[in-house]
Amino acid sequence: MVEFRVERQPLADAVAWAARTLPARPALPVLAGMLIEAAEGGRLAVAGFDYEVSARAEIDAEVTAPGRVLVPGRLLSDIVRSLPAHPVEIAAKGSEVVLRCGSAEFGLQIMPVEDYPTLPEPPARAGTVSGDEFAAAVAQVTPAAGRDDTLPMLTGVRMDFDGGVLRLACTDRYRIAACELPWTPAREGFTAGVVVPARTLADTARAIRPGTDVAIDLTGTADTLIGVSGGGRSMTTRLLDEQYIDYRARLTGTWTSTAKIRRAPFVEAIKRVALVTDRGTPVRLAFTADRLQIRAAAGDTARANEAMAAELSGDDIDIAFSPQYLLDGLAGLDTEYARLECTGPTKAALLTGVPDPSGDEEPDEDGDTGFRYLAMPVRLTA
């Protein structure tokens, strides 16, 4: 028998976290279930698992009868999300779990908990990182991850742990997004390089509670699993093949032209000009000494042209990109200015942030603020 009482909002948050792993089309019916475990001492845990990813959340509860029960996960999530702002009472009675909240009552059929797979144990603790910085870094790089599941490596986030630095990178072959942030290893000299499914890591990062520290569990030797936890929530996921391109070498080079543009007006101008583009139509950037001309056209149907101030050193630039690629890169910057460096219209161009001299951004040794975005241009035909 399981019986407990819990506040509605913490329960809703915990169930939403665990529901992220529930498969839309489970290979086994039992994987559609959400595991509820009530423990003596007033702790309640809810969890989901699909053999690839596990998610578990713990919250405080008034536990009358400890135990564990399995119920339909998506239905539980929908119900809890719709409940009024009153305490929730849940009890297993016979073949169903009865949920009461205010005047509302629901009965959910109990699923066979003995058939539910054991949740994987995370590896040993590798270290901790600021949850806010980790979430921001994951959001910066994951737009560049591939979507083609036939190339699993490209659908992942490369995570390199090296002393007190954690580096993240994604690529879909046409662009690379990379950044680095400080972290605190649990043991001196810890190094590791793994590839984590990007969608899973992005979902996890978005759900991290603001202001919490995140613990990363990883041995650094022949790992097949990584764990991420913080604020009473934890997840594990299987790792992808650790082989990855040498992305750091591709982010360095000698550039013949460097342009500096105010980021926010640049973003808005690209969005306006891109209104006339069809799928696959690029926007064209023409930089001269103090001017940027942004152009696009959809055949003879429509065209757009907008000019704005810019600073250019080196040769004039005439280069074209997918507008969404440009916007993804600019979205990863939080600086006043963006810097575009290139060596010609057919070579990859590097986009970085430039701190405002009158602002508070801290540049690194290369003069930017850590995020790097390399994109291949679209070949110009005229």
C-alpha cells in the first residue's frame, strides 16, 4: 500500500521532469509507466525510464504508508498539470491509485511494478558546475547539432573535461558551435571526452532550477553512461560514440577580413530581409569600410535590401549564409557587438562576441567572450 500527501506545485514540477523520458510509442507497455516511490521520513520520488534515458525527481511529502507503485505516466502528468492549487492526496487502493485534490478525484489503473526495469545507477561523481552557466552553454551550442539519426555522432554534444575547464561543442557538418565554462572537478587531473545526445542534454538543461549547482557523474574511463543532477532532480543517459571531429582546430585560423556589427540591430535586420526568402534561399552580406548591405531575393517574386553601420578591417566581404544559421549563431551571443571573420565567400566564417568597451563583459585572451560559431557560407551565383 502507498499513501501520501504533497503540495500540488512541487508534485507538478517533479512529474513534469520524470515525464520527459516517457516514450510516445514504448517498446514495452510497462515503459509507459511512471514509478512513484514514497519513503519513510517524508521523501517522495517519481521516475521515468526508456532504457536509454532515466529521469528522477525527489520532493518532500507527508508519507502515511511507504511503498512503490507504477501508473500511466502521461495521463498522470496531464492530470497533475490541470489540478487546482490545493494539496494532493494519493493512495493505492486495490487495483487503482486514487488521486484527490480539492473536489477533484481521479482513479488510475495500477501497472505491474514488478515488471518495471531497474533504473541505472549513475557513475562516480566527476565534479560540479554552475547550473545557470551550464544551461546557458548548452543552449548556445545545441542549435548546431545534427538531426540525422543515421549519423549519431553529429546528433550529440561533445563534452571535454580538462582540469577546471568544461568545453561543449556541436556540429552538423555545415557549422560548429562551441563554448567553454569553468567547472570544479571532484578529483585533481580529471580529464574526459564524451558525446551526449543533444536533445536529451538540451531538455535537461532547460529544466535545471535557476541558482542551483549541477553535479556531473562520469568516471572518465570507458564510460557508457553519464549522470546529471541538481536541486533534487537527476538524469542518466547512454553516451554516443566518443569519436568526434577535431573541432577546436577548425575554430582557429588567419582571417583576411574582420567585421564588427551591433548585434541586436543585425539580428532584426536579418529577420526582416529573410521575410522574402524561400527555403534554401540565403541572405547576402556585403561589408565595406563602414557599411553593411543585407540583401535577399526569392526569384522574381520579392526582394529585400537593408543597410546598417559596421566596422570592417581588411578586404571587402561579399558572402551569403542561411538566415537561420546566422540567427542561431547570433542568438548564442550576449554581447553588444558581434564579430564576423572570414577569408573569402566560399570559406567558413567565424562569428564571435565582442565586449562593449563601456560594458561589463569580460573578454578572454582572444578578445571575445568564449562562444565561437563557425558556419559554411552558401556559394554565390551572381
